[in-house]
Amino acid sequence: MFSRSDIYRTLISSIPIYSFSIFLFGSLLILIFLINIPYPISMIPNRSKSTSVEGHDDLNSFDVLDLLDGNVIDPSILQVSERIEPKYDHNIENTESEEEVEIPQVDADFPKLDVEVLSLNDCSEWTEIRKISTNEKVVFLTFDAGSTIDAFSNIITALKSHQAHASFFLTGVWMNRYPTETLSLIQNGHDIYNHSYDHPDFKTLNEAQIHEQLDATSELAFQITGTSTKPFFRPPYGSRDQRVVSTLCREGYYTMYWNSDPLDWKSGEEYTSEKLETKIIDALSPGTIYLLHIGSSSTKDGIVRIVDRIYEQGYYVSPLSKAFTVQP
């Protein structure tokens, strides 16, 4: 028969075993809890990958990181339930200088355009713009931004030297890579518009996928700049048909095309900055919309001289926003 002292000694000697068991059980519970906590977005690795896009040397096709579950998904098969989430969260009210972004007003002596009134009430119509109807000696330099930034600094310098403003069609991929440059466009009085999130061929997308491309890009632009990308959209590769144009209209966008493409995205002896300059000057006429690219080496080398030549010919450069009034 055990004495009381024997029982006490047995209980005391068992305490370390019980304590260790409780520690293991508690640790297991904590581990299970941590595994089920979603990672913060900032901790998810950037697994995007790029491949060349046929026909545009300065553009890339990007897989989009689905931040809901960490999987990489092909943007060409995005469904409405698989939202493209912006990977850059910029609050315009909390910039490094903590100053409000001031959008400059056009000078009072800026040439006045006969403004066209646009309405998207009837989306069965071909709601596409290819040229501005005007007698003014005005042209519209529009720059598509896919993934690179090669010509950006020279473009801004060229425009600033004439107090001119232009229109920039930005992809979500580009804005995500270059948020500072995106914001600077608005701060310096330029237009920014929608060019899709990652440059797919819109003729291969259904309506839900088109909505996702537009919405993700628009949300990211608003996060960075506080402004909307409406009312103009430029289809990647210029690829569109009646279905695409009508879908864009229902989403609140006019399709903004062009009537002069100097092919600045190509390279080789036939596509130098000198040849680019000649093509642009030869195409000068009131209301011309030029298609150019921020990633173009010929644009990088020639844009300062090109803008100078445009003004020497008695023309001026205008942003698209000065040519239209959009009805609700």
C-alpha cells in the first residue's frame, strides 16, 4: 500500500511530462492557426513572367498573379470570379510630400478647339474615333505604354519645351511598374486612358473578360492618380470588331483609334528616328491622331526634334480631352 508521501513524489515527478505534453499540444494549435491566416499581399512573391509579344517589340505578355490564392493565371482565360488585383497600392492623398496633387490648368491663351459632343447612348453604333474633325492646325500625339519606359523622359522633355500636352494609353502592367511616372503625367497636365491590364487581343476575350481587363486597369489608375481612365480605350494591337466596340461602349468607353501609324515600334534601317520624323511631318493635317509608343527606340531618339518640327510647321499639339465634351 502506497503512503501519502509516495503519492506526492509520484505526482511531482510526473509534472515535467504533463508540462511537455501541454506545450506540444499548444504549439500544434498555434501552428494550425498560423497556417490558416492569409499572407499579406506584400509578402506574396511576384511570380509574373514575360514573353515577347509578336508584332510589338516594346510590349510584353504577362501572367497575372491572382492574389486571392497565390496562383499565376493566364489573363486570356480570366473569369469574373478571378479578379485581377492591382499589386501597387498608392494613395494619392498620402504621397511622400503629403501634398495634394495639383492638376495644372491649360493656359488661357491655349488655342481653342471646336469641341465635339460625344454620347454613348446607342452602343449599336460604331463608337470609334479615328480622326478629329477640325480646321485648326492641331494634331494629337498619343502614346501607348505596354511594359517599358525607354522614351518616357524624352517625350516629357519634348512636350514641356512647347508647353504642350499629350494623351497616354497605359496598361495596368505599365502603371504597376512605373507608378511615379504615371502620377507625373497627371501632375503635368497630360491625359491618361485605358489600354487594358496586360495587352491581350480583345477579339479573343468574352464580355466578362473584357470587363475585368478594363476594371482592373481603371482601379489601378485611380489608386495612383485619383483620376478616371474614361472615356477612351485603345485596343491592344488595334484588334477589335463590332462586338468588342459595342462591349467597350457599354462599359463607358469610346474606342480611340488613329489615322497615322508611323510604325515606331518596329526596328531596323527602315525605322530610324529620321524616318519616323519624315513620316510624322508628311502626315501633318488638321486633326491627325498619331499612334506612338513609350517603349520605342526611334521615338526616344527623335521625339524632341519631331515636336520642334510640328511647331515649326505652324501646328500645335493637343491632348484628346480638349477636343471632346462627353455627355452623361
